[in-house]
Amino acid sequence: MANRFTRSKAVILLTGIVMVAIGIAVLINPIGALEVIVRITGWLLVAYGVILIVPSVMRGNSLQNVSTDFVLGVVAALCGLVMGIAPSFVVSFIWTLIGIGILATGVLDILEAGRFRRVGSPLGLPATTSGAICVLLGLLVIFVPLASPTLGMLVAAVALLIDGVTEIIFALGM
């Protein structure tokens, strides 16, 4: 059983080289790499939508008896078109929603901290501090929406580089 999951030296070396190459590309242009990922995902969603729509139309469903596949196909295709045509908008929009969530969490933490302080709990100060940090980070994500994905992509790039170099070293040691 253990022999079924082994990889050849060439596959490990190639995997390592590809990971290092992608890591370097992401380090050079993190937002560009993220937009490429969003664009590819968008066009895959368009293809998936078409794959769902065509058979449901071919079955002759009337508009009164619209199938789930047809509706899902239309939604997937429309979302995919937006992602494929305007990836930077999609990235900014998603990160803005995340920022709003972080901001809301911070505000709720501050409100909860007030309740802690009223009952004399020692958790009042840490909860206030945590809430204030969340509010500031939420505002940062909202007003600088491309800074957060850049940081995330840079972390991913470093992880790819480390894993890729490890794969290369492992392959050369075989």
C-alpha cells in the first residue's frame, strides 16, 4: 500500500521548480497574480454555467418549469463573467466585505467591553483593546482594499518558495 503513493524524482523536482517559479511570480506582482486567479476562476465558472444551462435547455424545459440546473447555470455564468471581465473589482469588493465584517466585530467587542467594565470584570480593558484593534484593521481593509490581499498573496508566495525549495532539495537528495 505504501508504494502506491510514492513520487518519482523527476515529478518532485518539477513540482519544486514550478512552486518556486509561481512563488517568485507572486512576489513580483501579488495583485496581478491574484487577479489572474480570479479571472481564471471566473472563466471556469462561465464554462460550468454553460455546461449546466445547455442540457437543461435541450431537455425542453419551459420557463414555467425552470430547472435548478438552469438557474444555477445562469448564476454561475453571470458571476463568472463579472470575475473574468473585472477581477480587480471582485477582489476589492470581497476585501471590502471582509473589512466591514472585521469592523462590525470590533464595534461589537467594544460594546461588550462596556458591559464587562460595568460589572467590574477584569476583561474590560483587553476586550476594549481587542475591539479597537479590530475597528482599526477593519477600516484599513475597507479604505485600502488591495493592501490586505497583497499581504495574503505575499505570505502565500513565501510559503510556495519554502515548499518549492524543500521539494527541490528532497528530489536532489534522492
